[in-house]
Amino acid sequence: MLICVFTGFSSGLPLYILISLLPAWLRSEGVDLKAIGLFALIQLPFTWKFLWAPLFDRYIPPLGRRRGWLFISQMALLLSVPAFGLLHPELDLWAIAYLAVAVAFFSASQDVVVDAYRRELLLDNELGLGNAVHVNAYKIASLIPGSLSLILADFLPWNYVFFVTALFMLPGIAMTLFVSEPALRTGAPKTLRAAVVEPFQEFIGRNGLTSALLILGFIFFYKLGDSMATALATPFYLDMGFSKTEIGLVAKNAGLWPSVIGGLLGGIWMIKLGINRALWIFGLVQIVSILGFVWLAIVGHSLLWLGIVISIEALGMGLGTAAFVAFIAYTTHPLYTATQFALFTSLAAVPRTFANAATGYLVEWLGWEHFFLFCFVIAIPGMLFLFKVAPWNGQQTVVSSRDIQ
């Protein structure tokens, strides 16, 4: 569980730099919302990471198949994030975009290895709680670029802000050096073709084509509305008249404990509820919490309501994400962790990349209030997939170690 804390924090930090700190930096430097919204396209590596995930299964660096690739990706992030501070949004917007794509590539590569390592580390009965702990630490990592860094930006130049933020990759690097490599249940694929083809053959063969497509559709839609609603959260707070310090102290910290409580309760409740019922209950809390943004758009600048709305949203996101990540882990076969986990999480990242790229235009067209109502409506189809993928009284299909023998 302690390892899951470090993997979650190390995994969440670079993503929140891209989706929280980077938009705040661009907005504070006068970049318009449409351009900031289009910056969501820099997250394409999270959508396509399954294309190079087989390389991490096939080839083994000096430190080991998981630790070796993890160290390489983490060092790349440590060196590339401070480079943002050397650029200026008004003069180097394209250079910032290229650098952001590189950071996204290194972050997505780290996620592939972290997810595979965690799946191989945890026993089947530990997946629910272990993934909940991972999600909690992932969310806590958002406080660095979304809170501490924003507060520093009111007192320090942006180049210092990005340098300090990058240093928070060091705990993850230390973890990589000190943990042991998980025991291989089978050898690495003998060829690159085997590393690419066999994970897909196993997934379709295990579930059947129709069930496999339903699972993939569910993974695509379950977090769609929630993802779109939070895509421009920081610019939304700025447009409501909140200062960067207020956002850092109230908006981000108000979401810390509800998110932690939601994630931990989600992991514990999943033991009692089962994954299917957890997806139903937590998913309903997740989509209802979107309506809080509608209310904040009506109320405007109110520190009290900002804290309340963010707390409720964080609780819903913590619960929903805990169940969702546990579902993905259960759906992944232990023999093909890197490629299958990358495929499923890549599909989950599609709405965050393409749909979120349109959020700036949607806000300009609809206004903040109607935009969040739209996000609430778009979240409903993901819940409808549960009738087929995870019926209330159905039994979740879990790949266990017995299936490998």
C-alpha cells in the first residue's frame, strides 16, 4: 500500500502540471480560452500510449522490466518540466505546445509502467484497496501544481515555479531505486509481434467480441462528463474573480480530504459492495457533483460556495475514480499488464483529450452555466452501459492467478 502511495503521486504530478498549472500560467499571461482549450490536444500521448506499451513488455533495461523503464521516464520528466520556465507564452506558444507534448509522452510512458507494476505487485483481493490508495495519492499530487505552485506564482517568477514543481518528481525516483522488481509470472514476450498481438487476442478471446466492445465503450464514456467539467476548472475560477492564492488555498485544499476520504471509503466499500454496485453508486455521486459547478457559476465569487462545491466534486471524483480504476485492473490479465492496462486507460483518456479540446469553444458558445449542464447530460450514457457491463446483481468477472496456471 505504501508503494501505491508513491506510484500514485508520481503518476499524478506531471498530468496535473499539464491540466492545471499550464492552463493557469497561460491564462495569467493573457492567452485566450480557445487556445487554452486546444492545449488539451497535447495529451494525445495518453490516448495512444498502448501503441508503444508492448515495448515495455518486450525489452528489459538494466534495472529491470518495470523499474528500468520507470527510472528512464521519471528522469525525463525531472529534466523537461523546468524547461517551461525558459519560455514565454506570447512569444513561444508553439514551443510550449511541443514541450508539453514531450512531457505528456514521458508522463504517459511512466503511467504504462506504473500501472503494470501495480497490477503485478497486488494480489487479486488487494486490487480494490490498492488502486484506491493509488488514486488518492494521484489526487493529492494535484495539490502541488494546483495549489502550492499557484501560490508561489504570486511571489516568484514562473521559471522558479516550474523548477520547484519538477523537484517533486524526486520521491518517485527514490521509490523506483529502492523497491524490488515484481516477480515475473512468465518471461518477457520472445518477439515484439507477440508483445503486440497476444494481449489483444487474449482480451477478445476471454470476453467475446460483443462483450469486449461493450467494455471498451463503457471505459470511454464513464468519466466523460466529469472529465469535461474539470478540464477548464482553473480558468473558470479565475473568470469567477478568484485570485490565484484563493484558488490555491481554498479550491484545491477543499478537495483534498473529501477526495482522500472518497477514495479510501471507495476501496473499503468495494470489499462489501462488489465492483458492480460500486460502479453504480459511485457513478451517480460523480455525475450529480457536476451540478455544483452550475450553482457556482450562478453564485459567482463566494469562497464558502467555492469550498463546498469543490469538496462535493472531489468526493464524487474520488469515489468514481476508485471504482473505475479497480474495474480496469480487474479486467486486465496479469500476463499482459502493460499493454492491456495501457489500452484501457488510453481509451479512458480519449474524452479528456479530444472532448476537452472543444471545451473552450463550448464555454464561449454556451457560457459557464450551460456548459456544466451539458457536461451533466453527457455523463449519463456512461451510466447506461452498466446495465450490460456491470449489472447491479451480476457477478464481476475477475482474472485471477488460477487462470494463468
